[in-house]
Amino acid sequence: MSATRSPNSAPAGKGVHHVEVDEGYSGQRIDNFLHNYLHGSPRALIYRILRKGEVRVNRGRVRPEYRLQSGDIVRIPPVRLPERSAPQQAGKKLLASLEAAVLFENNDLLVLNKPAGMAVHGGSGINLGLIEALRQSRPREKQLELVHRLDRDTSGCLLVAKKRSALRFLQDALREHRISKHYQALVIGRWPKRKTVVDAPLHKFHLASGERMVKVSEEGKRSRTEFAILERYEGCTLVEARPITGRTHQIRVHAQSVGCPLVGDEKYNRDEINAQMKAQGFERLFLHAARLTFPLPPGVDGNDSGRLKTVDAPLPDDLADPLSHLAPLN
């Protein structure tokens, strides 16, 4: 059997599957391939069958980070997948708003100005995410995939690949730090002028309730964020944040570690401060992916192949309006 279709539409089926990897999936990590092929099955299940050796590539065991090559034969064992309801159908208004949110597009990729409050993909009780809605909006484009992610409450530039070749190129660029992301964040307090870099390891953990959290800890993974002051206000500071690594909640936790948590951050800021800022019109997390710079994949735009493209997303009204009512400090 050959994986000639997108893993999103490939059936898990019953019994053992032997899947020949075609060129379209060359370079993809085996854990990500299995996650899509098995209909978004839990990561814990994927890592378990990899650890036990139930998944084989060319008859040998592989680690989750193994990158598939064209012609590889993947043995996929029978697994019992959780029951999932059919994807929710996106309304016409949502589909129209997504198309209106396109900031840049060519044959290989597009950049969307993601609205706050929308998850980038379904799962964990979310039946319809941005990527599922976008696929419904563009049924002829069979290989739409997220290049990276934004938290549900974060707005701004989101990069989506339209071809597997573009996805591989852009994900390689991410790993090699050739994609630059610039965020705007409003933080509580006076950001220290000399604090231009936060280099602190981040560790993910879960509360007793099951809620996922992140903290600075030597047990965590190395994490680095560059910060610059954009404007000072009474009681808060508008900063630009450039994450060098891509850890969960990185900007939010690094800012908190400096003593300047983000406005509207329900996980890492105090409820009473959030309530005070809400009274001033700040209804949500003030974190916006304002600028994205990335290399264009080979073969795009003729002689412009490989050149850097910068896309800007204007600050949305729900952040810009209350910000405009703050008085800047001299």
C-alpha cells in the first residue's frame, strides 16, 4: 500500500498496514506521520507503539524523531482509535472571514491573520479549528498543513503550507532559525531597560485538574526570547518579543519570570490585575504575532526563489482600541 493520499484522509483500518512512503512525505517525522495517518490519535498512543517496536520502518525499530525517506516501508500495527465525531461544518461567515484574513499567498503557502479565540486545529474538545475550516473553504487544495502554531488566545501571522514540499522546506527553515517571528505584548509593570534577552529553561507540567502549565525550571528545555521596549505607559509596557526557540507559552512565562506578566493572561497573571485591565477595555490576552519573516521555497516567483518575505499583521481593534486610551510616559 502506498501513502499517496494526505495522512488526514488515510484510513487506519483493521490489521497491520504496510505503507510505502512516497516523495510527498519524505522528510516528515515518523511520529507526525502516524499522528495524521491514524486520524489524530493521541500522542501517548503513538509514542507507546513506537517504544514497543510495533511500528517498524524497513523492518527496523525507529525513534519518534526519525525522518521518513521516499521508498521507506512503514509497518503500522492495528490500533483501537477513540471515537471521534465528524468535523463540524464551518459557517459561511467563518469561511468568508478566513479568506478575508489572508495577508499573503502564492502557489506554495499562505499567511493568515489568525483571529484570537480560535484554535489552530481541532482536538481536546474542539471539533473545528482554523486548519479544518480552511480545508473546507478550499476543498481542491488537498495538502493544506500548519507550518507552526499559535495559542488559541493569540492573534496574528500564521503560516500555512499548500504543498508537502513547501511544508518540508519551511519546517526545515524553522529548525534552522531562518524564520523570524515578532510579537507585540502588553505587560504589567515597568520592563527593565537592560533586559533584552531572557534565556531560561522551560518545563511543562500538569495541575491536579489536568490543566497544562509551564514554569522556569532547570529540569526544562533551553528557551530563549529577545525583548525590546516599544512604548511605556503608566503601570505597563508595550514590548516586542522575538522567540528564538519555540516552547509552549514561552513569551508568557519568560515575561512572568521578569516580573512583568502579560495583560489578560489567565494562566500566569493575577486575577485581580486582569480584572483591572479588563475594566480598561482589555478583554483578552494581549499577545499578537505582528510580523513574520521567512524564506520563499525554491521554485516560487522565478528569480525571487529563496529571498526573504516579510508579512505584517496590524494590531486588531480589540487590542489597539484600549491601547490608544493609555497615556504614554515621556
